[in-house]
Amino acid sequence: MPGFIGREQHTVDEKGRLQIPARFRRRFLLQEDEVGAGAPGRSPVLYVFKADDGSLELYEPSVWNEKEQQLLKLSDFNPEERLLTTMIYARLDQTELDRSGRIALSREMLDHAGIVKEAVIIGANSKMTVWEPLRLERLLSDNAGRFAPLASRYI
């Protein structure tokens, strides 16, 4: 279900917990109710993926399940497909949304993204991306001139 749109900055606390924006939590919880994924008394789960660009990607179970279905089609007997599967799962973690709307990110995930105290969460339709603020600003400013050519090529 699409719908994560927007950008917010939040502080990561000393335990590595990051507040998920309320508007994203509402979408997430609404979808859980619609598909019946949320068992009573169980916290909603998000999948956390270390992206090559230095960000973290957060996926709802329904979106990650679609990706997982593609991974299940790969063969353990094909060396490239096995390597891809290994590389993906080595970069993946699960976290639960607590009652306060926070997720706990592991030290490994925070280090990958360079996040110390602040994080920017961007709604990217079917996922959320989490960035260290200066890293994101550097990426955007270094590539500002590429927006129009990329947009005209792909949109």
C-alpha cells in the first residue's frame, strides 16, 4: 500500500531508538488492520535494510513479503543467486514498533548510516528511508543538477 510521503527529522536516543513520524505510523497501523497482519498484543514489525547509498530502508511486512517471494524463487544451487540472497539477508534486520512509536536500530545499522544523534526519515511511497542529515544534504547538493535529466529520463 503506497502512502509514505514527507520528510521529518528526529533524534535517536542513547538506546538507538528512533521515533517513526506519526503520519507514517498511522498509515502502517491502518494497513495492518486492513490485511489482518497484526496479531492481538503483538507489536508491528518493520524490516530494516542497509542500502548501498549509506541509508537505511524501512519496509512494512506486506512490502517486504513481496520482495521475499522473489528471493524464494532464486536457486541455492546457482552461485550468483545464492550470493545475492546471502548479501541481502546479511544486510537485513527486523525491529518492532514500540508503544511510543519508536524502533530500536542496532549499532551495526546506525554505524552503516553514520547516524549518531539525528536522523532524517523520508517517506518514499512503499518504504521509508533513514539518513544521517549531513550525508543526505551532501548527496542532494552534490546531485542537484542531475534532477531534471533524471526526471526527464525516468518519469
